[in-house]
Amino acid sequence: MQSFRPNPLAPDPLSRALDQFSFHIRHFALYRSIPPHQDKTTVGVQFKLVFLVCGRVDFEAGSRRFVMNPGDALMIPPFIRYTARCTTDEETEYGYAYFDLADSTMEGEFTSLLDCALPALYRGVLAEAELGTICRMVHGLSPEEPGAHREAHILLDWMVLQLARSLLHSSQAAHTAANDAGAQLVRQCIEHLRRVPPREFSVAELCEFAHVTQSYLYKCFQREMNCSPQKFLTLYRLKLAERELCDSSATIQELAEQFGYTSAGAFSQAFKQHFSVSPAAWRQGQRDRTHREPD
């Protein structure tokens, strides 16, 4: 005789923490590199989750240097300039997802939960069998396939869960520069910026907050972020403006004032310099894309 054993699932603390987050996925894909490999140096304006399928990759961002092996995952927050090098004579394959948080005010909670205010490496979080399943799912993602967007969200949710679990299971799972004074200072400045109106962003304000000189702040940002504090503030301001262009109906002039630019022309020039398109064209492109997406 068989007996039924109930297995109730009550909401646990980690599940409740993850339930706060909803993601806006910009891109989800696989990439293969055939020898001879080329170094890739870039800076992103979204979060980037990378997982290595085969090969070996050396990652460098400021003072942080990681070696990725199959099964490792790497979370890179926005505005980090980094270089990736495939260091093998064989084929290298990795998957990656670019995403934003649907509620940008939750970024602090997200980076705190995953310890990724700076780039973080999670070792061995994906088993070989899981990598095979993930690759098949990512390879099968197609904009024309009904439910593809939802499938991508489920996959990203599951992978973020694995990263969070790895932190609970091992204090060594995520490798950051958390104990370095300069890295701590940069992290605190980033957290502070989330609470300050963008029109008030300035290097002097950050120095006052952190109780440091401009030269020391410059040294820390240059070491940890590969850019000056002023450059970082510009990138951060433009990223926030890009979100507002997508989510609000404010005019270009109103956005210029909101984000601390002297005129709509100055805002448009700065935006175009970074995104290679004007704010108006960017907004129209996002609206056209939304209208093309199925309900």
C-alpha cells in the first residue's frame, strides 16, 4: 500500500527576497569564439550575467581579475568597463543576458542580495547537465515563438536563484573586492547615488558624502571602475535618463532639467555621444519596438 505524504512549500526568506524583483530582459544569447580569440573590452549600461559553457576566460575590471571556468557565472553591474580574454587554444562558448530591473529603485536590494555592486564571480554554480539544458533553451529562444519572452524570464529567474543559493551555501562563492577599502568606498558612493536626485550629482557632493578628497576619490574610481568619478556620474545620469525616456512622457526639455543639464541641446548632445542616437530617436525606437511586440 502506498501512502500520500504531503510536501507543503511555505515561502522561505530567500524566495520572499527574490519575489521582489522583476527583470526587463534586453538580450539573451550564446556566443562562440574560435581561435585565434580576440580580447573584448566594453562597458555596459545594463546588468550582464555571463555563464561559461566551455573554454576558459580571463576577466579584468579595474582591480578585479577573475578566471572563469565551465560552470562559473559572472554578474557585471552597469557602467563597469571590463576586458574579457579567451585563454585557450580551443573553442570557447558562453551565454549572456543583458537586463534591467523593472523597478530601478530595487537595484540596491538586488546588488546587496547577490553581492554584485561590483563584478562578482560565482564558482561552479551550474552543473554540466544544467549547462546543456540552459544552452538548449537559450538557443531555442526566438522572438517569433509564442511565449519566448516568458521563457527567458523563467530562465533568468532560475539562474539568479542559483547565484543567491551559492552565496548562502558558501561565503567564498562570490569573489569581489569587498574587503578592499577603495572598493568599499566606490560601493558606498554607488548606493548613495541611488538616493540622490540626478540633478544634484557632482564629484564635490560625493567627496562630502564619503569624507574624502577629490584626488582620493579619483584614485578609487579609476582603480575600481576604470574611469574618473566625473565620467561615472555622466554615465549614471544618462542611464537614468534612458529609463525615463522609455517609461515617462516628459519632454526632452523637462528631462534635461531633471537630470541637471543646462538645456535640451546639452542633454541631447551628451545622450547622443553615449548612445549614438538622439533622445527623441531613442524614445521613438523603444515605442516602435513595444508596438511590434505581441500582447
